[in-house]
Amino acid sequence: MIKEVEIVCPPGQQEDEAVITRLAAASLNIQPQKVSAVKVLKRSIDARGRKVVYRMQLRVFLDQPYQPEIFTVNYPDVQFGRPVIIVGAGPAGIFAALQCIQSGLKPIIVERGKDVKQRRRDLANINKQGLVNPESNYCFGEGGAGTYSDGKLYTRSTKRGDVNQVLKMFVAHGAEENILIDARPHIGTNKLPQIITAMRETILNAGGEILFDTKVTSLLVEFGKIKGVKLANGEKLTADAVILATGHSARDVFEMLHHQHILIEAKPFALGVRIEHPQEIIDRAQYHCEYRGPDLPPSYYNLVEQVDDRGVFSFCMCPGGIIAPCATEPNEIVVNGWSPSKRNNPFANSGTVVQINMEDVAGDDNDPFKMLRFQQEIEKAAFVAGGGNLVAPGQRMVDFVEGRLSRDLPENSYLPGTKSTELKEILPLWIHKRLQKALPAFGRKMKGYYTNEAILVGVESRTSSPVKVPRDKETLQHPQVQGLFPCGEGAGYAGGIISAAIDGINCALATLKILA
């Protein structure tokens, strides 16, 4: 017999099998010895009351054994299968490739950047010397932006596909099984590279191909049908299906499509700053105690406020995290955040952004680059304000709200360094004013949040793509080019690792329909 129950467990005992078994038995009003096994289905922290507890959904096995799930996938040999070209080796591209293999198709991934190991050198140059390699950085390279900027797996995209399928694929390639049960699963930048490497080996062992340091410069299109891609070295790759999964920062790809008269559209996005507090401030506010202690993880938050009919919200919150320089071209400042698997850094950071609509930005709404150019202008202004070498403009929170230059800046995690700046010199007035109103409101919702111990670092501008590559809702193909499948964040159809992976799977399944 199998029963499902929910239990409440004190911190520090959420992984104690004996405690969980005893609480499960008590919930069912039976003796613990009648429980043969317990499987944890979901686990979350509940900090709403005075005492913080874990809430756990359990599957309880009574008088029958439980066989643990084995996370392996048997892939066919697709060396001689029909090819599918995948442009980009981020989560959308990698999961598209894995699904292609399961469907008997041969994926050929074309990635402009380097593999995960080689990327590390370029990231070191960014952090230590302020040097940006336009082809290899926090956004470009094997694994995409998520590999070296956190690996958060939380998503609301449950209707787009099977989230568990994606999580199990991560586990099959080395991720801890906890990601299957935690309410806010997280792998960590220190662990993701090994998992991405294992996925690469799976693709290659099954007969797929991956081309690093290889840039697509044009699509091969004949009579409205895709025929392949042309590379920067002049070589041509042929296929009847191309999945375009290039990420939200591949601006040259948008230029390429526009030059080839392939429809792209301007798209709303969000822009603001990254805000960093000492982690202990967030812990005190969320856990209602002076000291979090070793039995609870660093706390996170999720804040939103309507200001002048526009949403202002926290985004990509990183407990125990680091602010990272994520520019993809020289002379621009873009910041993002990430956390290691243990989330054991002393700071907590989060993007805090304002939704930007088409009417907010001057120019022709039919210009596909209208929002992208606006994004570029802000990033270049932030670079100038920082003074070069990827030094970022910063301001203490209360100083920002009260409109004064910070005399100094608090210690923070942004390695290239910060410079005291009035952020109103960089942010458009209507974004600046909404942030000024939102931050005290956030402080009323979360005690201690509104403080001059927090720093605002500019600018958080790559929340999503400012360009959309349209596609048919049913076939997922571009309306003008049969066999071209716009995919993931860069095309405007995802907003994180999980949703991008799901979109990659969906696009790979869609290619099967035209290649079968």
C-alpha cells in the first residue's frame, strides 16, 4: 500500500530519515515499523510563522519495498541520422540536441564561444582586467549564460512542458537529486560546468557533433525553405532544419536576420539595477531571528510593487551570491548575479527592474532594433560613468532614494570594482523615479530591506531579449522560412534555464514532424 502525506519538520532534521519516517507514521496514525520506505516528493521552507519549518510532501510505502529511480537514458546511435543544425550551446541548444538524439536525429551544434573549461580564462580576464572577449564571456560559450551565472532552476513555466523531465536529465548527468524535490532548485556555478561537460559527452558519444569557436554568419534559404548555415570561415553546413537558440545577447544574429530580410520584431523587456545587501540582513528579515544558524540556508526574497501603473520587481535573486560583469562587447556595463552551490558568500543580490513598454522608448515601433538600441545606450552610459575597466556605477540605497551622491560605497561582491555615481545620470527619469518610490515600499514589506547598507549597482539590462524572432504557435517555425525554428531566450520564448531547456525540447520535437 502507498500513501501520500504532508509533514512539518524542524530545520536540521529535514534529511534525517528516522525523523521523517516517525513523522510520516504519526501523520497516518500507525507505528513507524509499519513504514517500509519514504520518498520525499517536494520540500519547501515555510517562514510565515514565528518558527521556521520545512514542509514536506511524502510518498509512504507500507509493507512493500521501494525501488529508487535510476536516472539514466539509453541514447541511440545517430551518427548517420538526418541532421538538425542547432545554433547555440546554451540550455535551449543542449536540450534540443539531447531530444534530437532520442528522436533518432543527428544534432550538429554550432557554438560561437568556447567549451566550459576554456571559458574560465576569458571570465578571469573580465573580472581581473576588465577585458571582454565578444565571443567568449558570461553569456557566450558552452552552457550559455546560466553556466557561470548561477544555475537557478526555479521556473513558473510548468505549462510549456515537463519540468521534471529537464530536472531528471540534469540528475542523470551529475546533479544532486535534491533538485527534484526542492521548491527552489539550484545547482550552482561551481557544479554546472561538470554537468554541462557530461551532457556534451552524451551528445558526442551518440554521434552528434559540436563545433566550438564557430560562428554562423548567414542562413542558407532557398524558396522559403532552410537549407543550412554559412560559417565565418566560409564553410557551409546543410540541413533541412535549423534551431536558432542563440541567447538574448547575440545582437549580431538579429542583425544577420534583418539583413537577410527575415522578420524580427522589437519586444518589451525590463531594466534597472542589481541590489546587494549583507546576507544577514535578508536572513533576519525572512527568518525573524538575529542569527540564521547552520540548519537553514541563506534566505531569498521576491518583491513586486506597482508604481505609476508599472511593475517594479526583483529578479534573479541570489542568496549568498556574487554580482558579475556580463557585458558581451567592450565599452558597456551589464551586471548579473550568481551563487555557488553552498550559497556561502556574505552578500545577497537581486536584479530590481522596471518593465519597459514599447511606448516608453522614442522611435518607430516597426523598427526591430528600437528596444535593443535603447538597451545599448544605457549600457554604454553606465560604462562611461564607471570610468572604464568594467568598474560599475554604484549608489547606496537611501542615498539613491533621497537624491544624493554617496560619500562612499559599502563593501560588495562586484570584482572589477564600483564607483560612487548618481544613478539618475544613467537611468531614464521614468525608471529612476519608479525605483525611488518602490524601494521604500519594499522596505515596508520586508523589515531591514530599505537601508544604506545596501548598494545599487548599474545596470541590470539583460533580463530578457529586446528582440523577438516570430514563429508559428503550432509548428514553431518562422512564418517566412520553413525549417527555421526560433528557440529559447534569444528568440523571446524563455526566461531562464528550465524554460529555455523546455523550449529546446519542444523545438526538437517540432523538427521531427518535418523530417520524419
